[in-house]
Amino acid sequence: MGKLNVVVLRYLSRDDFRVLTAVEMGMKNHEIVPTSLISSIASLRHGGCHKVLRELVKHKLLAYERTKTVQGYRLNFGGYDYLALKTLSSRDVILSVGNQMGVGKESDIYIVANAEGEQFALKLHRLGRTSFRNLKNKRDYHQHRHKMSWLYLSRLSAMKEYAYMKALYDRGFPVPKPVDYNRHAVVMELINGYPMCQVREIEDPASLYSEIMELIVKLASHGLIHGDFNEFNLMLDDSDHITMIDFPQMVSTSHPNAEWYFDRDVKCVRDFFIKRFNYESELYPTFKDIRKACSLDVEVSASGYTKELQQDDQLLHPLKNSVESFME
């Protein structure tokens, strides 16, 4: 997937979005959606639908595929981006899309603005691009479902990140203020700072180290483990205070491998401070030290993160032996 190009967005018609939405709906049960089904869902005549499909393929919002048994269309990230942006625009959340400011294994981040000129960060989840590209080979990710795909997993990841971001922000955790989300897109506060991985020196490594470890403990006391706590997911402002970002991989302290995830987060921080700042402390938290104050994981489940989604979330958080083989 290349850079997000929103130029075509302003020229798309109502029928274009009806067809894109029809393909999205068809992909719940079809990997490749037949033209006849798209036409039926979009309530368009076959000829008119075919013309729209050709234009959408031309603009790389859909892909045409043909196999021995079926031919039809599938939504790609470009089309999914446009559907999310159209919805967020209709809600008056964003009006314009600016420069790309970050790219990761599983997401792209852009600067966006609303009608008043207020800037936000737009995160587009991209599960299926790299680490999930060989998902079928790594584990049986379909299990009991037929609609499981990059589209579904990306939406699940965005939904989870937004739910936890809102819960954490409301409780005073140092996270960006959540604004809105749709499909695989999350709009949040634009943080004024730098990723810790880019910082070469700080005035007081011991103080920052303590702040980060206290945050790991505070999360665990609320029933949560970040799951990928490292220098790439922490932002530093001019006062060397941190903001935690990128946590759709958050796991519960009741997860079967919770201690393993907790210890890995602690080790990532310790290793980075030794390597980058030449600072090592004998003090560091262990999972046995945690005293649970509340169950934020349960509270988030009660506010929309359904049991069915939690079951599917195991696809994003395999057990320890699966994690290790997956990272090989």
C-alpha cells in the first residue's frame, strides 16, 4: 500500500460509495465478491455497476481477481481508507488530510484537520500488510469464522485501541485524547513530542526510567498490560514526560500468559535504557508485585468490547508458544 492519496475522494459519486460499501458488505462472506452480488447490494443495474467498478479499479480502490471457480472484486486498503474517511468527514470530524508522519508494521499515521483548522492524528490500521501477511500459514486464523480477514482484523484492532484509549484517558493516564473512529481508522489528539527511539540523550535518565516503570505498574493495577511497551510506542515532550501510544495489543492481567507479557514489557524498557542512555537500575517491577486496584479490562468489555470480539482478539494475542513461533 502506497501513500494515501485523497485527491480522488472529492470526485467520487454517491454510486461510487454505494458500490464500495457493497463490496465491503460482500466481503463478510466472500473473499472475492461476484459482480452480480455487488449489483444487488448496491441496487444498481448490472451495466451501470460494471462501469463504476471499472473506475474504482482504475483508481486502485478495488482489485479485480479471477480464479478457476470465481471472478469478482475485493476491497483493498485504498477503498477501505476512502470509506472510513467519507464517514469521518460526514461526521465533521475531519475536513482535510495532510502529510504522513509515521509508518509502522501495522499502521500508517497522518496529520488531519477539521473545519476549524484544529489538527489531529489519523491512524489507519494495516493488519495484513506485513506481520499478518502469512497469517494463514502461521496459525488457523479462520477457526469458527468465515469473515475473518485483514479487513475484519484491522477494524477489530482499531476498535480495541479506541476503547482502551478512551478508558485510559478518562482515568488520567498519559495517552492521546481520543476523538473518533470508524472501521480501521482512529482519530486522536496530535501529540507535541518525539518518539523515544529518536531521543539520544536526556537530562535525568533515572527519573524517566522511574516514570515509565510506574506507568507499567499502574496499568497492571488496573488489569492491563501494554503488550508492546518499547521506545517506539512512547512519546517524549520537551520536559521529558512520556505519552503512551499504539496499544491495540493491550492484554488483560488475567490472560494465560500475562506474566510473560508483563516481563517482556519491563525487559524492553531496561534493555533500551542500558543501550541508549547507559543507565541500569537494580529496581524493576515483577508481576508478583502487582496489587490490582480495579479491572479496567472488564469495564471496557462492558462498554462495547463484546465477548465475541474478545474471542476473536485471541488472533491478535496468541499464547506464548504461538507468539514465539510467529515472531521467528
